[in-house]
Amino acid sequence: MKVKVEAFVNEIENNAFQSAVLEILSVKKNVDREACNRLFEQFRSFLKQDKLTRVSQPLHFEDETVTISLESGIINLPFANSNRVDNFFEKNEETDVIINLIVEAADVNASGLRIDSFGTVKDYLDDYENVNQALITGINEQLELLAENKNAKSEKKD
């Protein structure tokens, strides 16, 4: 899947993309394939329609809500920052659409936002089982980091 930069920005700014927010899941330590199954299925279903996509899975983790989102973008920026895309691309440039894993939580880092890219949409659709496994690993790394940061913050208060 490829898209012209100008078309990408227009679709995001006009909310002309597929979007879903799933029901909150409680997670003790990490996620597994079963916990992520709805997220992955919904994301893949939207991507098969050849549309830009955002699917979010809120998690109750460490007594707070952590939002895990999968987005199809053109750079490792969330849709909310689409106005910055033209700093990196020419408007008429055509580029591959990539998969971004976005983790939003107060203690994930100073900005409360972590973004990692996991290849192109084409790669994902061709080999989604392996990419999903890499996404699970990525989510669990961020949850572990979040728990460590929260613990360190708690120790500073004591």
C-alpha cells in the first residue's frame, strides 16, 4: 500500500480513515496473542479495505489506563501529529504506508507517548502472524518499561 503525502494528510485531517476503540482489558504483567487477538483482527480487517487505519486497545495496567494503538502511517508520528508530516516529505511524494505501534501512558516516558514502526502494510498483510508476534514483544517491552518507570517514581517519593 502506497499513498501520496498530500492525500495522507488530507485523509487524517478530515477523519477519513478507519478507526475503532476496543473494550478495556485488564492486564497483570504482559499481553499474549489471545489478549491482542481482537486488536490484530480489527486492524487487519481495516487494512484489507486499503484504508488508513487506527485501532486502539485500552489496557488497565498498574492501576492506570494504558492505550495501545496500531496505526497505518507514513512516518513514526501518530495521526494527531499529521500536520508535521510535510516537514519530512514533499507533498506530491508517494511513499509506503507503515505500521506504527503507539503506547500512551503517563509513565512510559517523559512525553507519555512511545512510537515504534513494524514494517509496511504490505509486509504486515503478507506475514501478519510474524509481525503480530513482534508487536506482542514490542507491547510487552513497553509495559515492562512502564512498570519499571512507575516503580522508580514511587521509590523517589519514599
